[in-house]
Amino acid sequence: MNRLVPLLRTAMYALRGGFLIRPLLISIALGLLGAVLSSLEETIPALSAWVPSVLFPSRADPQVAQIILAAIAGSIMTVVSIVFAILLMTLTLASMQFSPRILVSFVRDRVTQWTLGIFLGTFAYCVAALPAARALPHPFAPVATVTGAMLLALACVAGLIFFIQHISQAISVNHIVDRIAGETEDVIDAIMPASQRYIYETAGVPFEGVDREVAVENMVSGYIRYVDTGRLLYLAKAFKVRVRLLRRVGHFAPSGIALFRVSPGERLDPEGARELLSTFDIGPTRTLQQDVEFGVIQIVDIALRAISPAVNDPSTAITCIDQLGRVLIRFVSRKPPVTLLCDPPHVVRVIVPWIELDGLLETAFEQIRHYSASDLPVSLRLLRALDDIASTCHDPGIIEPLVVRGRRVVAGCAERLGADRIEKLQQRLGVLEARLESLTGTFRHPIAPLGDR
């Protein structure tokens, strides 16, 4: 049963993020409703008494019910083909225009999932109810069931109109980036639930390595999408071992490499190793279950494509930078996730690496800074985003790397544009440096450049 926990979580994530499970469940539910309702109506004729006679003047003629159900089922399948064509066209356009990685965000769209589910469910409802309308051995017309099919048909018409309007907005880059940023903020809220502004610190429990660590190899190649830290802590305590993860969520783990180390190693048998491995969800693609960096990468991909010479759309890049600043502000306003998990207190059981602020800043801004060095508006918006992040905290440990990156933005633009064109950049950099000076008094103190990460 313990091994089912990651599988159930993966299934629940797929329920929210795919075109298979939710539409399938809706279709099955409506199909069962059509079969059960038609059967009950035949058993309890009073159920059809509330239907107005205007809809069915001759309730003894099953051909009327058969024609209506067959017409709705046939027309619905025609509309479903149109919906799928619109959806595939949208996915293709988004993949080519923005980034293939944003398809994850599109397939998580609940409006699309519900639209497909209602259309397919209406078809299943009509097909399941159609056998009940028969002339032999005695005529029977499922009047209430047919009325339900007509109501579902009207719902499908309304759903189609709403779906077309929704798709027209969904392919807008502003809506795409805003949705990705919102989903990334949800991930931050999930893995960093404690809001603690102006404080950014790591876990304070000391950890001393031991020499009796044993590596446990990964069994399947893929990206680490989720780690059940609660169950991992429970198992580590049950086996009386310490588990140290070697790769964090979002990293690729080939089969055969060491995924984590356990100490003391002699306490872990093969069955225990399999139990620990079952706490990892590893798959062929990255997801937003615990991977904050993946959401940032999707936005960065859109920005890089926008500022490429082939597209040359700096407005889109500016929109992406605004949303990246929004995500980073949420990240720095939260207390970092605990790296050292203890049970009992001050007894380290699990060491879990998480992405840190420097790494997230590198992913969010470094490539954009490099490729936009000759684009003054984009560089100005980069400095504004860095200043916005700095304005939300009073911790020099956060503001210092922001100042470093601001100086790198100005230095890169000075090489491409010349010193006479970067006056506005220098003014914004001065505002950012002044924030650090107000906290540490080191306005002109040189800061060591960030190394490659």
C-alpha cells in the first residue's frame, strides 16, 4: 500500500493535467447516467410525467425518441471533430510560435478538458439511452431521458461558443505567460508554505557526513518530477538510516547512477532500497509538481524566442520579464524549503537539495541578459525587475546578487551600445545599488561576480 502513494499522486496530477482522464471520467459518468435513467424510466413510468407534452405530443411513439437521440449523437461527433481540429491547431501554433515546453500548460487547461468531456459524454449518453427507445415487444419512449439529451445538447452549444472564445484568449502570449507564472506560484506555495518576509535562511541543524554511506542506484531513466519527502522521512526513521539525495527535483537521473546515499549502509537491505526508491516519481518529462525551475524555464523560452533576430518581438520579452519578476518576488518572500529533515528533532534523517535563489536567478535572467544586450528597452525592464525584487525584501543576502546581475546588464549593454546610450540603465542601476547601500553602507564596495552555475 505504501508503494501506491506515489502512483496515486501521479494519477491525481494526470487528472488535472491531461486530455485523457478527466474527459474519460466525464464521458463514463454521462454514459452511465443515460443507461441508468432510461432503465429507471422504463421501470418507473412516473418519471416522465413532468416532461411537457409540447416536447413529446405522442409519447407512445418510440421513433421520435430514436430520431432525437440519433441526431444528437451524430451531430455531437461532428462538433467533436471540429473541437479537436481547433485544439490541435492551437497546440501546433503555440509549440511553433512560443516553445514546445508550454504544451504542458495547455493540456492542463480545465476549460478544454471539460469541453471535451461534455461533448464526448453527451455522445455516450445518447448511445447508452438509444436501445431503450424500441417498438418491440411493446412500444416505449424514454421521454425524460431524451429531454436530458436535449439539455445536454444545449449545454454543448453553449460550451462550443465558450470554448472558441477561450481558445482565442488562450493563444495570446500574455495569457500564456500569466498562466505559467500562476502555476509556478502555486508550486512555490506548495513547497514553501511558510511566509516569512525579509528572512532568508537555510536549515539550522548541523549535518556531519559519515564514511559508511552506500549508494542506491536509480532503476529507470528520466527526470525527477516529485519526491515524497514525508514518506521518505518516515522510511528513513523506520530503517534507522540517513538518506542524502544526490540530485534535486528537475534533474535528469539516468538509469544506473546513484540517486541517493544511505548511511549506515549495512542497515539497508534490497527490499528497503526498493521502498526508498518508490518515494521518487521519475518520468520522461519535467512537470510542475515540485519543480519551480521548470515554470521559469518555460517563460524564459518564450522570451528568448521573442528577442531572437527571426522574431524580433521585444514587447513579448518584456512581458516575460515582468512575469519572471512576479515569480521571483513570490520566491524570495517565502521561507526556503527545509533541506535537512529531522525526526526526532536535531537528528538528521533526510537531506533534500532544493533550488536556491542564485540558481533561480541564473535560470530566469542570465540568458535573457546575454541575448538582449543590444536591446535597450528589454535591458531596462530587466533592471526594473531586479529592482522590484529588491524592493520587497530587506535582506542584503538577497539584494547583493541582484546588484551583481544589474551591473552585468549595464556592462553588457555598454559593450554593445556604447557608454553614451546607457544613461537610463546607469540611473536604474544606481537605484538598485542604493537599496544595498541603505542596508550595508557598501554602495561602491565591489561585489565579486557570480560564477557559472
